[in-house]
Amino acid sequence: MFIRLSIIETPAFLEAKAKESVAKLPLKEVLIASPGTIVLGWGVRMIDGVIFATFALFTLNYLVKLIGMPRTTVLAAISTAAFILIFTIPFTSKVADKMGARKLYIVFSIILALISFPAFAVMQNAGSVGATFACIVVVLGVLYAPVYGPQAAIFCELFPTGVRYTGISLIYQVGAIFAVSLTPVANTYLLAANQNQPWMVAGYVAAVGILSAVCVALLPNSTAKSQ
């Protein structure tokens, strides 16, 4: 609240406000003008939410109840990954500015898709607390950062100034329902359907990674520079 009330608005928004070009009903306008962009944005959001919900939430129950790892060890791995994200998110965001946010997002969506089966193989079969600990830290603390860090820049570019706040919120908040909220439910169902083997869960993560990469590639051109 302090940050939001203290920072100044962007020059683009102040200019739009001065010209009275800020939308009166931004939700209506963005839904009429950009429905396809919003749907693609939800697809982009999927890999971010699914990776977080799988490796920060679902793995806690999976590793403790089915694999037999101590709960404190799993929580320590997740906490370590979260601490590492303090550094990897700014770093990968800076890389995205040079490389291109969309290009980086596509590359690491595919990497996360490819790493899903090896990651679950380590957790399911390694029998090593250290290997499992490292697996969570690498996936959640390192490989997740390049899809979370550049996300804001990608979404900001999709909408003109007058409806940008609403457009981003629709993608990020509504997309979270599909990407984050439903993933633990889906993973629990897939795990049970596969006799407590994680391969259907890994397949779900892999499919989502490919879906997000395709959706990023299909996003319309940036409106940020022109509007």
C-alpha cells in the first residue's frame, strides 16, 4: 500500500490522462478489443503457475507422504529456492531486456517442459535427500526465474496505456485460477490415476511448457512503443 500510494504514475499514463484518453469502462473495452490476446496470455501464464504450484506446493505432500522425506527437509528445499529467486529473478529480467523477454520465455518454457520427467525421476527413484533437495532448488530457484521475471514486461507490451492495467490484471489474476489454483488438484488426480507414480504429472508439466511456448510465440506485436 505504501509503495502504490507513493510512486508516481508513468509518463505514458499521465499523458493519456491529460488527453482524457483513459478508458471509462476499461474491462469492457479490453474484452471487446483483445479477447484473443487475453486467452493467449492465460496460456503464457500456465507454465509459471504450474511450475510454482507443482514444485512449491504439490511436492510437499508428494515427497513427505509417498517418498518418505522429512517435512522439514522439503520445506528447507522450497525455502532455499525462494531465497535464490531473490537474485535469479532480477538477473534473468536483465538478461530478458538484452535478449528479448519473449525469446527467453519461449526457451525456458521448453526447458521446463523437457526437465519435468528427469526431475520427477530424481525425486521418485534417487533415494537421495541431497539429490531431491538439489532438484527442487534448481527447478524452482533457477529455471523458474526466466519465466517469472520477464512476465510483467511481456504483458505490459500487449495493451495500450488506457486499458493496460485492466488487461494485465485479467491475464495475471484470472490466469492464476487455471495456472495455480487448479494445478494441485489436477496433479493429485493424475498421481492417483497413475498408481502414485509421477509420470502423468510430469507429462502435464511438459505439455503446459509447450503450450506456453506456443502462446508466447503467437502473441500480437507490442503496443507499448506506439501507445
